[in-house]
Amino acid sequence: MDNFYMKKALDLASKGMGKTSPNPLVGAVIVKNDKIIGEGYHEYYGGPHAEVNAIKNSTENVEGATMYVTLEPCSHYGKTPPCANLLVEKKISKVFVAMLDPNPLVSGKGVEILKNNGIEVSVGLLGWEAKKTNEIFIKYITEKKPFVILKTAMSLDGKIATKTGESKWITNAISREYVHELRNKVSGIMVGVNTVIMDDPLLTTRLKHGGRDATRIIVDSSLRIPLTAKILSVDSPTKTIIATTEKADLDKISSLKEFKGVEVIITPLKNGKVDLNYLFNFVGNNGIDSVLVEGGATLNFSVLEEKLVDKIITFIAPKLIGGEKSKTPIGGEGFEKLSDAVLLYNMNIKTYGEDIMIEAYVRKEN
């Protein structure tokens, strides 16, 4: 039953997706006399923590109860008081913690408060699942760099478009709906200028239940983006960032800045292009904790080559397109040796209708 209750807490944590950034997703369940008496999760940034909500929602006194929480109760004052102290005050008897707080400044201190006050603590229950739930938060809090997801969609024979460039739509509506769930999850979405020129996307989040728009980031070394591009005039509360270089025309930079919500940054040149390491450091330092890279093929290879990608999500549709000139998901120059190839691990396969989705993580040590 311990696994059952912690899984319930993890499911609750996921309800905060897209609303708590840059804070973590946290869920809590309170059990007394073998029944759940309280549930709660961190619902929005700056709001009450999961433990607070679970206690507030409890149907009876929580004294002597057991709490299952997906992340170590906080031990410091932030926007809310320390949750560890609250559990002591409410006389919780035992706490199952899925994972310690990854912030090295506070990790273990919440558990220490609980133990020093006579509360039994168990750490690690469904720890892997908890780490996956908060993979964005973990990387950002420890490295101050965004967690990067590379998303691609292709036909069964590995094509992202026909030889004429037609790409709408390779995958089905169910897969595309999930992509909008991904957009709702992250705080930044990135494409290359070729994608803007070919597809003229909005890069907004369009879900039936709403959702938030991520900051739109366009990589455009020579500033070729058309001033008529939809992305420059999109009605959205979030801004559009265009990353360019010294090759950009100054008059065009001035014109772009006239668009509401458009920010132009000039990065150093690297191999004649935008310095992607500089760009990702910039967005990380500006509060963007995660970036969904949606291509195209040239940018996809560049972020892989620079070892910036943490996770790959690939959709495969049951279609055959063919053609030597039809593009593949990863373009650019490609790696010369198999020993340089990007290696993946922890693969997970799901289906969305007839489409197949493969999710995997990138090995950084190769």
C-alpha cells in the first residue's frame, strides 16, 4: 500500500504541470487508520505547498497520521513557511519522502528537522518516478541550465517532409495534442528560422483545457525571418526571443523591436552561426528552466552536436514518403564516426492512435 499511496501523490503532483515553474511539482497524501484522509498538491507558483494543502483538505485530525510526499518537505522560508515545521506542529507520526530536495543548499535539512522532532522518516519510495516528474526542476536548481527536450516527428522511413517540403501533417491529431501538452509543460520552445520560413508557425499552446504559452525562441543567425511571420504578431502573454549574430542587419533589428513582445539578442558567432551554448545560458539566466526544441533538421543536429539535449521524444507515423531529397529529423553535417553518435538510454515506447512515440534520455558521457 505504501507504493499505492506514493503513486497517488505523484499523480497529484502532475496536476500542477505548467503552473509551478520554476518551483517543483509536489503531491502529498495523508493516511490514517489505513484510509486516505487528505490530499493536496502544489497548484501554482507562490501558492501553498502540497503538504499545506493536504492538511487543509483533511477530513479529520492529522495527529498520528502518515504522510506520503513526493519531495522532501522544505526547511526554509521562501514564499511560504517551512513545511517541515508544519508537520512537526501537526504531530504527523511518519513521513515517506520519494526524494530529497536536489537543491544542495537545503537537501536533507527538511528530513533532519522531522527526525530531530521524533517523526519517523523513510526516503526513496518511488524515487525514480519522483525524479522523472521533476527532471526539469532538478537540472535547473543544480546547474542553472534549462532542461532540453528534442521533439521530432517522422514517417516510418525517417522523413519529416516530402521532397517539396510538405509536412502537415505527418503524425495524427492525438500525437499533436500530446505535443501541446509538452508545450504546456516547458517554459521555452525553440525553432530555427527555416521552420519559421517554411511553416509560419505560431508556437503557442492550444489545449482544450487551456494551458500556458512557452517563451518562443527563434535561432536566426543572419536574421532572415520575414517581418510578416505570424510568430511576430501572435496574441500571447509570453514574449518571442530572436537569437541572431553580428551578421544581422541593424535596420531589421530595429524593425523587429517594434513588434510587441519581441526581444532580439545578439550572440557571439560560432562556426558562422548563433553560439547555442551562449543562447542556452542566456535563457537559463533569464528564468527559462526548460526548452522544447521543435527543429528543423539543421537546428536539431546543432543542439545534439553541442551536447545540449537531455531528452529525445520522437513520433513515428505509419507512412512511407521516400525520396533522397526528403529531409530527415537530424540534418546538418552529421557525425563522421559511429563512435561520435549520440547514445540514448531508458527508452520508453507508447502509442498515440497508430503513431508510435519513443522517449529516451541522452547519455552525456560519450
